Amino acid sequence: MIGLIERLLNFDLVIPHELSTNIILLSLPSSFENFVVNFNMNKLEATLEELVNMLVNYEATMKKENFIFLVGSSSGSKKGPKKKGKKCSAPMKKIKPNKKARPTKPNQLQHVCFHYNKPGHWRHNCKEYLAH
């Protein structure tokens, strides 16, 4: 980022020091979040080179920290040698969701037209109703 800021200076574009510092701090990955918060809360003032040195020092302390990840074992796993030829449990089968059967269309002869009470069609299909 400093190289890009210096290139802008070569084009006679002057960027205020605060803005260039904020650009660098915003370009950092989320692992530097504590550094950025600390830098802003303490209202530290540093040149770009000093800021880079501070970031390098912070990164070195981050690498020294040992992160402990908790890894739990599953209840089915047992320590010791595995027995050959025998399976502990049957493999799980994929269960398909029950599909609801679609209701079948009733026979068209059972449909009753509500306009003239004639069997064989509905009112929206009634030729006499549509003509009327």
C-alpha cells in the first residue's frame, strides 16, 4: 500500500497523512483487528515507515501465540486395534422424504356447472356462460 501511495505522490496527488494511514489500516486482514482498534483508541501518530514497523512487530507476536484447538472424539470411536471382518453397525440408508400423492382429477362428468347446474364442465368452461 505504501508503494501505491508513493506512486500517487509521483503524479503530484497529495494525500493527507491521516488518510494514507487509514487506507493502510483498512487494507489489513481481520487478524490485525486488535492492532487497528488499539491504534485508533490510543490515537497513535506514526509515519508510514513507523506504522509498517509496528505492524511487523505485531505480526511477530501473533505468530508466537499458541492457539489451542479443542478436538473432541465422537462417541463411536474407540481406542485400540480395530477388529477385521466385523462391522460395528450397519451403514445408514438414505431416507427419501414421503411425497404426498397428488389428488387425481375427478371424472369430468362429475363436474357441475354452477351457472346452469349442468354436469360435464365448470362454470369458467361453460359455453353459455362465456357467451352471456
